[in-house]
Amino acid sequence: MIRIGVDIGGTFTDFVVWRSGGRQEQWQSFKVPSTPPHFAKGFQDGFEKLLTELAITPEEPVVVMHGTTVSTNAVIERSQPPVALLVTQGFRDILELQRLRLIDPTNLLGTRRLPLIERHQVFEIGERLAADGGIVEPLSADSVARAVEQVRAAGITGIAVAFMNSYQNPAHEQQTRDMIKRLAPELDVCLSSEVWPRPGEYERAINALLNVYVKPCMSSYLQQIESYLTSRLRHVQLFITRSNGGAMSAREARSFPVHTLLSGPASGVTAAQLMTRSAPERHYLTMDMGGTSTDISLIRDGMAAVVDQTEVGEFPLTMPVTGIEAIGAGGGSIGRFDGPVFRIGPMSAGAWPGPACFGRGGARPTVTDAYLLCGYLSADTFLGGAMALDREAAHRAFMPLAQRMGETVTGAASAAISIATSNMVASVLPYLARHGVDPQDVTLVTFGGNGAIHGPLLAAEIGIPYIIVPNTPSVFCAVGGVVAELTHDQVAIVQQGAMDTARLRRVFTALQNEAGAWLARQTDAANINTVVLEYWADLRYRGQSFQIPVKIAAGAPGQMTTEMAVSAFHSEHLRLHAHADPQGLVEFIELRVRIRGALATPEIHTPAELKPVAAPSPCDYRQLQIGAAHFDHCPVYARAELGVGAEVSGPGIISQSDATLLVPPHFTARVRPDGAILLTQEH
């Protein structure tokens, strides 16, 4: 059995392979350059290398778990052909009105976000449903026919349908789809009641619109990948990682690509969750720093943070997803002056030409160039020596900034790193505060191409005492693909005050059955090792404008009561807001079942031969600039030579083929029995 995790980033495409059978498990990982905008080529280049190095035979069963940014990039870049939206008559301006609230009330020059499609691509349909789903006005077949005629005349090939209150009764949306298929079978139709049936007409319309918008490019990409895989292997299954940290079949991803919009970042959190599952610490902050951005998330009591609303590009995404916050600071983030202010990001040098030191023609100064100039990276051993870095090009890129600042080039590079750290601090502290967690109670799990360099700098700035660096930090999101489970959330809107236990159990039983049917569609039941069900409820106090999701501690619907859910809500409200009202009336808003089906899944990769080493020897020495301090003759250690218990005191560098770990002053790095490195900050 072979499982392959693939994660496509803006700069590199990562591969991690786990092979079971024989005398012991085998692991292998590597990176190849991404090939935007034709990302399938980078996938194929890496897979050919994989087939050769592992000598995979056509008869071996292979599972590919693929995280992709194809759908995300399409939304951010608004690069796809226009689609149409059908709405209830009188609601044509839903995309312009949005939620009425200003994005930034303090910005007097602020404007509303530009809708994904123009107003003339929104069509009103005669119909109306009441809040409980009852029919107020029947569906007008004539208005549907007129809309289809105009859509075809405009050359549009995709339609999203989002009627008022359709989450309570999908009948009108389903009838509209049937009419469209009879009138114009070539049109692709997406219903809001199928993508994510919940209240919020604007958010539900956006979900459906995003789904039909990215569907052509995602279908084309997956078709290329599937055709290639089946031409090279006889027994291969392709799954796509999704925004909730799990995975789904490629067929499901073609139908509902909106679920893949955060697939890459969520996979890293999944890997971190598995790695820390048996650890005693309660809170882990994950930090995934790549070439374009840094993604943070929280794991609390073994559970990854889940939110029911986030943003992709400029649009709200309303469905349960791993709670990830993106910060515009990555290795490719460009340094520049904005008037008198020196800024880092959010503009990025991207994969091509990339940072100046990559030697591909880039001339603008980036954080990666700053790492090289400050001594964190070696020009000769980057990616295990597979890619030489051009120090002179980095020097030339930073020279104009240094001259304007009246600093040395190294001083300007150090300032760029400090500003990138400040950008992270400005996002991390409010993020932890919203979750009711103190930085001193958190262990940082850092990964991504640059996470092991910048994670310790962030921890030193905000007082995080411990940092864990996995064995393969640079490809950790691909590791998340290897260990991902088939995961789905099935939701029901209940929106009522007092709920009796009998109805609670009936709704959860129905949701459980629907979730089981979803899992059965993803793969052969014989391939599923274990199935785990989680039961969630969103509740609020009467009159409250927001709800809080809580997990109900019950093994099956027949074991749960409404009192269990309400008690969990009071406890969570107290933890988050330092207040609870046990006598207050609690309203049930929605119920949700999450199903997780595990295929053959390995443990997180542990090096096969880790021997105890008392006093490791440096393999090199280097000058380091850390903040305003300069350090001469700092030791560099090869991670492969560090055995269990080996300790390295900062300042210093620990180098491996796919990553570099910075050990700042007042930190000590120690190799754990599982091969991960634990950094401890001195008090």
C-alpha cells in the first residue's frame, strides 16, 4: 500500500510518500518547483521523479491525497469566465448590498468589495418561500425560460441558483435546475441548497456562485491529473484534501470544488493535530510559513479550531472549515517604502521570478533574500544543494533600501525580517485573544518552507515558551495529505428555542445516516479502516447576535440529551467571554454531524535510526545577524547527525535538506524521541 501526499504551493510542489508492507515502513519526501499557471506540469514532473526513485510498479495499490490551490487562485485572481446567478424576484442587488456593514468603518475612503459578477449577470425569478419553507408564490416557469435564453445569448456556461429561504425547502431550486436541463442541457447548474443549506442569503449565494465559478478550471485540472495517474498506474485512487482538514473523492471535488478553497493550509493543521494528539500540552498554535503568506491555526485539547465562516480572496466562505488566519508575510514577500514607511508584503515575488537570490531575474528585495544576507540560509546547501542561491543578487536587491534607510545592506535585511515578525505579531495576538488563550500557554508547531526560521523569532517576540519543529517541516502540509481522513459535515437548521431531547435525537440520527451515505460514495467500504462520528450544535442565548459551536460528548444520538448540549454551551461561553448565564434561555440554531473515515493511515514520520548523542559536533560556522545583534562564528549542525537527546544552544543553525532551523539567543533545541525538535525559551 502506498499513500502519496501532494501539496502545491505558490513556489514549490511538495511530495511525501508512505509505503507499507515488507519489513518496515518507508518514507520519502522531496520538492519540485511549481509551474504556474500550468500547475499540472509541476505535479507530473514530481510524480515522474517519485515513480523512478521508488520503483513503483503498475500493480501496486496507490492512494494520492492532493492539496491544490487551483480553485483558490481562480477566486483571488478572478480569472475565470463569467457565470450567472438566479435569485428571487426583488433581490437582484444582493451581491452589491452584501451585508450592509462597512468593511472598515474607520476608513472614510473605503468602498464595498467588487462583486464576482456584474449586475446584468444576475436574473430575477418569480417565486417566494416563507421563512419556514412554505410556498408564498409558486415558481414561474416563464421567468426561468427568459433567464436561460439571456444566459445562452451572453455565452455564459454556468448558473448558480440561490432563492430566498431555500435552505428550508429546496423544491424551487430543484425545479429550476430541472427546467434549465430541459431547455439548455449544456449549462452547468449549481444550487445553494446543495452546496451549503443554511441561513444568510448573501453568504449562501456566494457559496453557490464560487462553486460554479471555479468548477470548470477545477474539473479541467483534475481531469488532467486523473488521466495522467491512470496512464501510469493501474490501481490508483485520487482524493482531494478539503477545507475542513479531511479529504474527498476527486469526483466529489469536481461537483463541489468550493470545499477545496482552503485545502492546502488545512492539511498542515491535520498533520499537526495527529502529531500532538498524545502530548500533554493543551494548546498548540500552528504556523505554516511559505513563500506567499503565513497561515496560523489553533489546536485546543486535541481538536483543531473549526469556524463556520472565513474569507477567500474578498468573499465570505460560510461552511465548517479549519480555522486558519492568513498573514501577508512569506518568504517571497517584497520589501518596499510606502511613503516614509518601510513595509513587507503583502505583495509577493511568487514562484517566478521569485526572490532575487533564486537567480531567475527577480530584482526586488524579499524576506528570503534577507534570510540569506543575515546568514540564516546557506548559498550552497539550499534544498540539500539542489538549488544554489545568489548572494550578490540579494545584496543588489537590498542596496536601494539600505541607502534610503542609511543602513548597511545587512542592517536593512535584518529590519525587513523584524517588520515581517511585527506583521505576524499584529495578527497572532488578537487571534489568540479571540480564542481565549494566552501566548504563554501555547506551544508553537512551526512548518512550511520558512517556518523553522521565523517561528522562533515570533515566539521570542510574544513570549511563547516552547516550539516544536517536525521532522520534515518544509513538506508538512503534504504529510497532512498522507494522514488525512475522508471527512464531511452534514448540517440541519433547527432555529428554535426550547428543543426536546426526542427531536434532537431524530435530527442527529437523520444527519448520521446522510453522512454515512456520503462516505459510501467516496470509496469502496472495504478500504475504510475506522469510522468516527462527532455531534455538534450551534447555540446562543435568546437575543444574542451570534452563536457558539459546541461538541456534544455522546457516542450515539440515542445517548444524548438537550441538557448535555446546553451545559457544554454555558462552559464554552464562560471560557470565551468570561461570562455565562446558566438560568438564561438557550436557543438551538443548527445541528451538525461530522463523519471521518480513515483509510490505511501511518503514524507521523519518525526517522528510522535515531541514536542517542551526548555532544553533537558542528559541521560549519556562520555569521548571524539577529535583530540589532551581530554574532560571529555561530555553529551550524546537520539535523541528520543529531541523535535523541542532542542539545543545541542558541545562537546557532540546524540544517537539513528541506529546511533550516534558526536557534536564536536564549533558546535551547533538543531532539525528542520521535525525531521532532523541541525549542525551549529561557525565562
